[in-house]
Amino acid sequence: MKDNKNLLVQYAALATQLMVSLVITTFLGNWIDAHYIHSIPLLVWVLPLIVIIGYIIKLIKDTSK
């Protein structure tokens, strides 16, 4: 039972970290696009996508152990 609870806490922490990372990269991409890129909001889409790909890779590595 203790292992299941520890695993649940681990994945809850990973989910929270993912949400915070997405919020930060979205605001950062929006800020950079507003200050440096005029017509196409490119970084507001690219930065969160990079974070999602990184977390999928991390999740695959963590669960394959």
C-alpha cells in the first residue's frame, strides 16, 4: 500500500510540475512574441510544445524502469 501511495504522490508531483511549466512557457512565449515578433505568435505555441514533448519522454523513461 505504501508503494502505491508513493507512486501516486510521484505522479501528482509530475502533473503539477507539468501544469506550472506549461503556464510559465505560455506566458513567456506570449511576452517574447509581443516584444520581438510582430505578426506571428510562434513562441506561444512552440515553447509549451517543447515542454510537452520533454515530459512525455521523461514519463516514458520513468515508467519503463
